[in-house]
Amino acid sequence: DTEVTQTPKHLVMGMTNKKSLKCEQHMGHRAMYWYKQKAKKPPELMFVYSYEKLSINESVPSRFSPECPNSSLLNLHLHALQPEDSALYLCASSRQMKVHYGYTFGSGTRLTVV
Amino acid sequence: KNEVEQSPQNLTAQEGEFITINCSYSVGISALHWLQQHPGGGIVSLFMLSSGKKKHGRLIATINIQEKHSSLHITASHPRDSAVYICAVSNTGNQFYFGTGTSLTVIP
């Protein structure tokens, strides 16, 4: 299995909703990443987990809450989002945090906040 | 100034043409990545290279470490190659810098 699987593919949520994005990989990668990508822009790093511990938080607002329950799974919990948070959310993984060999992206979750 | 610059920003080609996308970077790197993103879709990693040249099917990627420059070539281009191609570089400090992408359209 050489994939990063993200679910759901599309999500529409209201500003008062609570939802979660899920990312899964079974490549034995110990670093996992959340990115946010607005239209026609490169991805922006949000969080990095290394060995299931949060290593990097790029000053992301607290309405985004990451969680890494085990080495294969990464969640992004969403609460009280704003319309400007609408974007493509990409998950990625690599063998280790400072070794980008095998850097693999998921297909993303297209989030729309209404 | 971006750490990674790509050219051209937009490229239209006829099917069958040879295509070159260029990438220049200004930081020290451990590896350079070429990524492909179809409209509205996720990102696929095409190549990761730190020296020399790699080939996969009709795609060829080269890197010149001294000149801090890489090229992605597509031979015998096809409409299904239409996508955004992103150059990204990574270093041992876990920084991952993305270029702004080259939007390629191949016309039948």
C-alpha cells in the first residue's frame, strides 16, 4: 500500500458545526502533515506530527485541532470555522520528519464553510 | 522573493510536443521534488531527486546542485498531462518550500 487516503473527499459545513477530516497511511511512515491549499496557490503547512507527537504548529488558529491516535492515522478536528477557511486540505506523510524520502500526498478534502 | 521560482507560470502545448518546466531555488536543500496536481485534485509526487537525473516513462527530471536549478521534461506530451506541476525543495530542518506551480495545458 503506497497511498495516503483522505476522507471525506468533499465536506460542506456550517460555521457552528463540528466535523473531522481523516487521513490514513499504511506505509510505516512516522511523519504526517496537514496542509491547507487555496485556489491557485501552493500548499501551506499547518501541522507536522512525528512519531505521533505534534512537532510543528504553524500558528494555526485553535478552531483547527489535530490529533494523531496512532502511527497510521491523522485527524483534523474542525470547529467554528469561518468561510475563509474554505480550501483544499491535504494530508501527506514521509518516512521520517527530517527524511523526506517517500513523501506522499493524499488526494485532499475539499472543504466549503457556509 | 520566493525560495523556489518556477517558469513558465502557464504553458500551452500541442499534443506530441516536448515540454520543459524550469525551477530555480535559493536555499540549501536535501532534496528537490516535482509534484503534479490535476484541477481540484490531490498532489502526486513524480520525482524526488538530490543529484543527476531521473526518468519515469515520458517524464525526465534533472537537477544541477551547483546552479540550484532543476528541469522537468515531458516527451510526446498528451492531453492527460494537463495539470499543475509544482517544484518543491526540502532541507534537513524539515522546511518544505513550494514553488507557485506551472499550469500546463496540452491541446489535442
